[in-house]
Amino acid sequence: MKARLLGALLTLVATAGAANAAPRTPGHAHAAMAPLERAATECFAETVMANPAAMRHARAGRWYEAAGIIGFLCRPEVDAMIRTHDRLFGNGTGQRYFKAAYTRHLGGELAIRLQPMLERTAVATAEPPADRTAPETGDKAQ
């Protein structure tokens, strides 16, 4: 009797995870996840640019640390991505996806988006160089 109940319970738990997942159709998951991934990545890029400590990490190529400083600010975007992944592939898969696959590619995406801000550019100025002195106006013929 106990073995049957345990077996039924295990079967119920195993099928519950599969029942919560949407049916898999090619391209459907990517179409649902792409805008959410893009929104989260844009949030990370914008908030890294706005935070001087995160920008120091970004300039040094430490993307994980840069995103870690400001990660809580992008929590709504990340949560939406996790919830959608859970809905598409089953409960618990979204958190694993965020911590593994998404985070693995986040550094490269941030590097691409923030590269123009990280490059040092020369700025033209109309001022004369500091080592150059103004010509003397005194009369040398005396």
C-alpha cells in the first residue's frame, strides 16, 4: 500500500513539472525569450554606465563584477526572463538558465554595447599647448 502511494506520488510530481511547461515548438521559445534577454542586457548596460564603480570594473574587463554591483537594479527584467523560461520549460529552469547560459554570454554583450564608452578618444581643443609661451611683445632693437 505504501509503495503504491509513494509510486503514485512520484509519478504525480514527475508529470507536474512537464504539465507546467508549454509544448515545445521550434522557434517559439526563442521568440518569447529574445525580447526579455534584450531588455535585461540593456538594463545591465545602462546601469553599468551610470555607476562609476561598475564602469571601473568594465574598463578592466571584469564584466561579471560590473554587473554584480548593479544587478539588483535590473531585478524586474531578470525576474520576467526567469518566469518566462519557467513557463516554457518547467519550474526551476529559469533560475538555472539565468545563472548559467545567460550570465556566460552577458559579459560579451556588455563589451559590445559599452565599447564606444570605454574607448578613449582624443578631443580637439583650441587652446595652445601648456608648454608654449606667448610671444614677447617688447622691442628687441634697443
